[in-house]
Amino acid sequence: MKRFEELFAELKAKAAANDPESGTVKELAKGTHFIGKKIIEEAGEVWIASEYESKERTAEEISQLLYHLQVMMIDQKIELEDIYRYL
């Protein structure tokens, strides 16, 4: 099981390594617009899962949303501390 901070560190390392086989690197290469569309898509899937599916499916969709949010953070050079400042 990964924690939020651990996942973010892992994704940053993947981005820094620039491995062309990495899904994270591929998503970053597609740019802000693509990442934003993934966030919108996943947010909708969270809502639908919450309304019509199980708690487990909702948790899975939330995990995917968090992943794409972290990719956007990397794309925008936003650190966890930048987010925590507003929590």
C-alpha cells in the first residue's frame, strides 16, 4: 500500500528519469490539456461510482483521480507543501 506522499515521490522520480515506457512520463509529455481532461474524466467516474457502485469501486476511482492530480502537480511544478498551505 502506498501513501499519498510516497506516490508523489515515486511519480516525481519517474518523471525525472524520463523513461519513455513510463505511463507517467507519457502523460506528462501529452501536456497540461491532456492531464486536465484525465482529471475531469476521473472526477466524473468518482461521482458515478459513488452514486451507483460499491465503496471499493469508489475508492479505486478516487485513487485514479489522486494519481492524475499528482501528475498535474508535477506538470505545474507544484510541491506537496504548496497544497498543504491551503488545507
